[in-house]
Amino acid sequence: MRHFCKARQGGVPCIVDSRMSFSEAIAGTTAPEEVIKSLSLLNVGYYSFDGTLHLGQLVAHRQLAGELVEIFAAIRDIRFPVARVIPIARYGWSDQTSMADNNTSCFNYRFIAGTTRLSCHANGMAIDINPRQNPVIYEDGTLLSPEAVYSPQAGGAFSPSSPILKEFMSRGWKWGGEFASIKDYHHFEKTI
């Protein structure tokens, strides 16, 4: 549910995409208590594809929270479009449903697709941004999700020259666009 608001800085009109409490943002997770205790709920601002300032939320590992706030400040400042930023609890913990909605998210206690290994998302140490503009492309050319299109010069897409990519890389994050076996263009991760 979106709400209209007045941003605190300068009275800029904005749309609130998410206004959850921490308990709402983790409700239903199967994560162990030690993982939950390591997480923080972040409020971030960004310009969406409608050209309007939006406010959303990320659940992330608390040791990466400051970096993500700084990166989202850069995203906002250069008006890099982000569709929406809503904790994945709103999507019933379904990565596919969240991606189909072009949602940006961090924490999701889950395994890497097709494996029995926990994803970096399981500890809030990964973020997926604009999955429709930045899909996963498998070696056979299959896209995840089918409605996604990767055009590196399009708004909201990442390429090696993207200023937002540089914001992540300068802080030691890894980009899925540089993975060897698949290209996971929406994915950034950092282990601590």
C-alpha cells in the first residue's frame, strides 16, 4: 500500500512504498534468532520510474547498514530509478513474487536457487535491485524472470560503467554481473 507524504527535507512530495515496523518486516521468517538479532530495518529514499521521490525499507545486516544508506543516498542524488524497495515479508518470502514486482530487497532467509547452500540474502548481506532491468541470465540465455529485458544503457540497469556499481565496488561489494557461470545483474553481496 502506497501513501503520499511530505519528505522531511525540503518538503519534497514523496510516495511511501513501505512503512513497516521491524517485527512486521521479519514476520514469518524461518531465520534463527542469531540471524534476526544481526539485522536492521533501514529507511531509504529513491526516485522511482515515475520521477517522484519514494521512501522504502530494507532489512539488512546491521554491519552493512551504513554502507547501504550511503549507497542509497547516491542512488537518490543522481536519480538512478529504482522501482520499489519493500521488505520481502510483504511478498510472503517469495523471491519470485518479489522479482516479478520489480522489487528491491535484501534479507530473505533462503537457499541459493537449485542448491542446499544458504544465500548471502539469508544473513542480510546481499541486495537485489530492479530485477526486471537487471535479470539473471543463465548460460543458455534463459532470463529470470521471463518478462525481464537487459539493456545496459536503460534507466535502472547496471553496466560496468554505472556510477552506482562504482559505489558498491568501492566499498568491497561483489556484483553478480561479474559471476562466471551466470550473470546475476541485479545482485550485489558483501560478506563480513
